[in-house]
Amino acid sequence: NAGVMQNPRHLVRRRGQEARLRCSPVKGHSHVYWYRQLPEEGLKFMVYLQKENIIDESGMPKERFSAEFPKEGPSILRIQQVVRGDSAAYFCASSSSTGVYNEQFFGPGTRLTVL
Amino acid sequence: KQEVTQIPAALSVPEGENLVLNCSFTDSAIYNLQWFRQDPGKGLTSLLLIQSSQREQTSGRLNASLDKSSGRSTLYIAASQPGDSATYLCAVRKENFNKFYFGSGTKLNVKP
């Protein structure tokens, strides 16, 4: 069973460029969560999506950030016009609609560096 | 708003010592609490998950307790080993399918 997959694992962008981070959830999982971890800090929630729907985006910055989870394909976190402050590790987690505890399984993360 | 605090921020112990990591949360209306391990530059490994109705969970040398009314959880590690060196994160969920609120972690170093 493949776990949550994220790519790329490392991404370097210059200020002003766009960053696209991909997350493939555990097979059969329909809930996806994105978190951001700044250096030496815990993870901060960004957005929660189900297939084709954004359920909770209360942690997303109001500008430049967007997320989607299409019917087919991975979930995408998109950051436009990146700035140095966007440098962080971005983690994706997924969970199932069934199961007793609906545990969230985390991917290995994408480490974004903005030059 | 839920806030999660972990104490201490860093801990260094000699190999073989038993140790306790602490986690506190401000809103006791939680669905579950989960402890994770994070190695440098790596993702999260789930260690223990405690439902709100449970008092503790055990896995090998690890034991996690939950006192929901006082907003506290502890992670007990018995007979620590150098391989236990990592950052330990505590996270709480308010409802099913809801987001996690994470603490900032305790960075553990077990010296051989």
C-alpha cells in the first residue's frame, strides 16, 4: 500500500515565480489536508479539501495561495509570486471517509526554498 | 481558538533514562489527540492516537495518557535509546474530519 506521496520533495524558486506542490493521497482516501511548517515550529493548518470541494480554508493566506483537489489526479497547492517568507516545509495528509478513527496519514513533505 | 503547548522545547538525556514529554491544550472539547515523531528533514510518523473517550494508549516502550478535563497529555518513553532522538509533536483535533492543531514540539536528544 502506497502512503501519501508528495512531489517534488525539494523545490527551489526565485522570488516572483510560481510554486506548485502535488499531493497524492492514500488510495481510496477522499479527504486531503495541507499544513505548513516554518523552521523550528510546529505544523500550521492551511486548507482541508474533499474531492472537488474546499471544506475549510481558514489557514490559507488571503492572497497568492490556492488549493484544489480535482475529481481525477492529485491535490495541488499553488503559490503565486513567491516571497522569501514562503520558504517552509509543506505537508499533506489524507484520511478516509470510513474507518473508526479517520486517522490522518502524512506525506514526506515538500521543502520549498525561495531565493 | 485551540492552542497547543509542549514543554520542554528541548530535552537531552543519557541513554536508558525514562522520560516524560508534556502537551497541554486550551480547549478540552477534543475529538482525539495524536503524538507524532519527526526526524530532521523528514515527514511525520504517527506514534499513538488517543480518542477523547480513552485515557491512555501504549505501543512498545511508549505510553501516552490523556486527561481531557485538565487539557493535558503526556508521552512516556521508557528506557530511552539514541534512536529515539527526534522531535516529538503533539496534535489535537476538535472534530472528526477536522484539522489538527499542533504544538511546536519537543526536540529530544538521547546521548549514548
